Amino acid sequence: MPIEIKELHIKINVDEKTATTTSAASVDEAQIMRAVSESVEQAVKIEQRKKER
């Protein structure tokens, strides 16, 4: 049974103090951003395939 995503809510909290953290934290942030962008791309592809049907 396919799963249908009707809405996607992404909530992000930004803290100005974290901008001065070490490079290890920025690597983790880059990995998180990459994962989020891949997830969004996959959701868009799913929606496009649904519209093609």
C-alpha cells in the first residue's frame, strides 16, 4: 500500500551563538543540510511521478 504525503512541515531553530562553533559542528550541519535536501528532492520526484500517472 503506497504512502501519500499531503503536507511536509520542516521546522528549524536558528541560534546565532552556534555560528562561532568549531568546524566539526559545521561538518555535522553540512551533513544535515545534505540529508534534508535529498529528502526534499525525493519528495518532489514522488510528486512528479504521481502527476505523470
